[in-house]
Amino acid sequence: MSPEITLAAVVSDVRERVSQTALSLLVGRLGLSDFERDTLLLCAAVEIDGRVSSLCEAGYPTFRTALENLPEAHWSALLPEAPLRRWRLVEVSAGPVLTASQLRIDETVLHFLMGVESLDERVRPLVEEIEAPEALPESYRAPLGEIARYWANGDRPLVRLEGGPARSREALAAAGCASVGLRLYGIRAGRIPANWSERETLARIWERFAAINSVALLIDSEGAGPVEREAAAWLAQQLQTAVLVSGGGLNATGRRTVRVAVHRPDAREQRAMWDRVLGDRAASLNGDMDRVAAQFPLDLASMRAAGARAVERAGDGDLLPMLWEECRAESRPALDGLAQRIDARAKWKDIVLPGPSMDLLRAIASHVRRQGQVLERWGFAAQSARGLGSTALFCGPSGVGKTMAAEVLANELGLDLYRIDLSQVVSKYIGETEKTLRSIFDAAEDTGALLLFDEADALFGKRTEVRDSHDRFANIEVSYLLQRIEAFRGRGLTLLTTNMRSALDGAFMRRIRYIVNFPFPDVALRRRIWETTFPEEMPRQGLNADKLARLNLPGGNIRNIALNAAFLAAEDGSPVTMSHLLVAARRECGKLEKPLTDAEVGGWV
């Protein structure tokens, strides 16, 4: 090697070999001085020019090497808050002397200088890119324009997206970013590191990546707990490049924040999106397409996925059943992690109730089926945003068929049924019950499913006189439920069941559209229950429905007896007889601590 070759000359040569666009972005957007630029290039030169190691006194670049060999050197470049260390462009190895410690260029910065974009491996598992949609509903044009207006210049405020489904907020955010030349990534609040050092590293690395690659970050705080929301707010406050936040309970103090409302597309817009997705196939569905649009509030990406699968499965056949099923499947993830999905198999023939109660159940099914027509096309939704949800209360003692009726409705309507586990909802911690309920209702508005609050009096009980803090917060929970049910705009149905109607807060009655009574069955109803309980395939001999109907038990216990008798008969290798039913009845009544009388079982055997 010629002795006249200097480090400054090698750095100058490397400066010509790297991507000029990338180098210009690094210098301009991260504020590097000429000396800091050349120090960075010195570290890059180790990777791309073999002469550097022999020219460095220590065999590798150090701050001392840079200060002694590069022009326009200044000590302030070594400071932690200066660009080289603030943006983690170079890594300083641990050592007793700062100026003698080895410098190494960050790997992603090196790739960037060589013209290849790369996301740091410390950040890659935490974020995901959100693609801009091909089209958006017409009602999103206004909020899209708001985002573009706020971000039209370099002084971009924090944009907080409020309302609407989470995926719709993502789509709107991605479209807004694309309109000002930005790509969008997203991070969930739960993925933000709890460790302070890791969180600080995330902020600095992301800020560097965003600045030089023209990207924005969507921080999703939907369903996040207090600790996660605090971490998300801190991150939003630290980042100076474009950031959006989605979901509630996130306030980044110290940053100018603007709010953009995202409204759920109405059935008309949903129908227009379906027409775009299905093309000519949509016309063949006629009025059925309107019901699909009204029932399932899907975003465009979900529509495309559901539509493509349905068309593939249907072939040249009837598209509607396949489309309906695929829309149900596409809606499920929103609720699957929050409630228990029930495999609803019961049909109208399986439930036995007095005529007025059956009429009300059929009216509820008709209400859900026609809500798109009445609320959207006939204009009721335009009059008020409150009181549009479908809510029904099933009242009656245990075992009379309340849960079965919920299954019948779900089966009749072709919708999923989710049971809300109150043990997972009610929390002793202040505010946690409301947070869980908010997540459930928000998810339900995105699905079109049926929500079943079994034993609802435990959650919807009467408000009491406030004697201590427990009473006050219990009343707050009930009040929140009252407000949430009235504001609920789900396309499905909210079902409440209770054994004690009198225990419910009276204010719920106005907000409940249907109240169905499930009385204890009389002899005639019990006879019908016995007749419908046994499957056709079950062998039987000598069963007398009139005698069985004298047993004074509700349908749930009758079904237990029938099932247990079937097991007894199977063990005996014989058909089900009255003797098997008598044994099963005695066991069931013993479990209930109910004495059997001759009037009930006399003459069974």
C-alpha cells in the first residue's frame, strides 16, 4: 500500500461508492455535520474497503482516529445526544476510555448506505407493515382529507383515530399516509417493551428508520391495560416523525394532538364495496346481497378474502350460503379471544314454549333479519345513533330453555353465538370490568354475532344506595352497561338471561326491546318436551308420554333424565324403557333433593 494513502482519502473514496441518495437522507434528516458524516463513513469503510484496518492505529475505527485524521473535527460529535449516538448510527464498544473504544456502524445503516432498506432485527418482531387499501368507503373521504391536511407539512401532529372498527382505522391510516408519501407500520401497545432500556432503544431505532425511509407508525392501544397504555403514550410522545394512535385511553402529553373521527360504513356503502369485490356475481344475489351487507360490517380486505373463498367454493352453484358462511368466519377473530363460541344446533322443533313466547322468539328473529332494511334504507338510523341495537331478555327459572332459545335464534339466523363468561368479565380492580365490557361490545359491533349474557342479574343488578366505595364502583359498572347497551350498534343481537327478573335494574327495561317469559312447563308442555327429547335413532319400548309428563320438572332436567336412561339401556343392551327412566328420574331428583311422589311416578313400571 502506498504511504501517501490517508484515512481521509479512503473516506472520500467510500463517500463516492455508497448510495448518494441514502447518504443525503442520513445527513439531511438526521442532522449530521460533515465530520459526523465522515466518521460514519469511516466505520462503513471497515466493511467495504480493506485498507482501513491497517491505517487505524488500533486496527479499528475509534473517535480518536476520527478526531486526528478527518477534517473539521469537533468534540461535540462524541456527545450522547449528538446524531451519531442519539440515532444509534454507530455502536461504541464498552471500554475504560471513550475515545479509544471501538466504533462499529449499525448493520441496518450500513445496508441503507449500500442502497438496501432493512428493518432492524430488534424492531422487526414488534411491528408489521400495513398496506394501503385499493379503495375506501365514500364516508372515509372526509377523515382521509383531515389526515392529509394535518400532515401536509413537516410539523406533523399526533393524529388520534377514534371510533369505527380497528381494521377500518388501520385502512384509513394507511391511505392517509400514502396520500402524503408515507408507508405505514403498526405496533400493538402490548408489544412495546416494559423494560426501560429496550423501550428507549425501540424509540431511537424507529425514529431513525422513520426519518430516513418516509414511514409512519400506528400505535394500537385497543384493549390495552393501564401499564401498556402508559408505555404506548410514552412512545408516541418520544417519536417526532409521523405517528398515529388508534384506540382509547392514550394521551401523549407534550405533543400537539388532533382527533379524527372514524365512522362505521353504513349498509349502502357496504353494498357498494361488495359490488366492487364480487363484480357480476353480486347482481345474481339480488336482495340477499343487501342482507349480507347489513349483517356483517367487514372492511374491504376482509370482504375480498371472504368473497374469494366463497366464489371458489360455490363454483357455478348458489353463492349466498358460501358467502354467508365465509363472512361469519371472517368476523370471528374479533370475539374469539373474548367470549366462548357455542356450537348452536337447536332448532325450532327442539324448543317447547307457550304460544306467546314462541311468537316473541320469531319476532326477534325477524327483527334481526330485517334491521338493515328498517334502520338503514327506511331511515331510522339517520334519526338517532342510540337505541338501534337489538336486545332481548329471557326470564324464567333454571332449566326452562333460555339458553336453548338463544341457540335456536343463532341457528335460524345463521349467526355465531357467543356466551359471555361473567367470571372473566367482573373484576375486583377498579375500571377493569368496564374495560373488558368495552372490548366485548366493540368486538361485537364488528361481527354481527349474538352475545349471550347468561345469569345476567349478576352483572346487570340494581344500583344501590352508596354506603362505601364498593357500592359506588358497582353502580358505575351498571351505569356504564346502561350507556353501552343504548349506544350499541351491533348488527347481531344481545341476549340476557335471568332467573330473577326483579333483581335487574329497572333502567334496563327501557333499553331492552323484547322480554320473553319462560314459564315452568305445565303438564301439556312437559308432554311435548318428552316427545321431542328422544332422538329418532334411539331404540325404545313401552314409553308413555302421558305418565312421564306427570313428573314435575323443567325441560333441562327432563333431558338429563332421558340421557341418563339411554346410558342405562345401552349398558343393559336393551331399548330404553320406563324402568330405565324411573331409575334416572330418582337419581336426578336425588341430586336436586326433590322427593318423588306416587302422583308423579306411580304406574311407570
